[in-house]
Amino acid sequence: MGVWYNPQRNGTIEEYVEYCINERLPKCFRGPEQFQQLVDLGYITPNITSIRIMYSSGRGDEFYGVVDDFKLEGIEVHVHTGKKGIHDPRELLSGDVPYFEVDMMNYHPEPKKLSK
């Protein structure tokens, strides 16, 4: 098991989430593509799910709540604060972001129905 989900190492997202639940491990992912996969699979619920961007040393972690349209809103907490405002996950989770942890994940997801 690595620090964040890797499909070659961990199988499907569903298998990874189940493993993390059974082993009581945090569910960590990397990049906007994996965030979108979680949205599409129904694991992310606006106004319930939150994420914590995990930086290594020298920089504090950042907390965000998932809001309508699956945007990320900075949350002010005592120790770690997200950037103020509402952000596009594609921009916020790209670049130098090592990985992010998902909290309050929907453990009984229903995949989004894609319109034709």
C-alpha cells in the first residue's frame, strides 16, 4: 500500500476504498483526474465531503469543502486553512500538490448517470 491510490498497485478505486475502510486507513488520492473519478463514481457528495491537501514538510496542509458543482471552498481551521474562496478542482489539485485525503466519503455510492 502506498501513500495515495495508484490503479496499477491498488486495483480499482472501489477495491482501494474497501481496503482503506477495512484497514482503517485514510483514503488518499492524487490529481484532478482521480478527484473527477471519485465524483463520477458517486463517492463525493457536495456540502458533505471535504478534502485535505497534504503537503510534506515546510508547508501547512489545506482543508476544503466540496460545494455545489463539485467546486472546492477553502475552510478555515485552527491549524490548517484552505485558500479563501471557491476553486476549480482541476486548478487546485494540479501542480505541486502531492496528494489529498478525502473525508466524509459516500460509502454507498451511485455512479453519476452521464447524459447522452
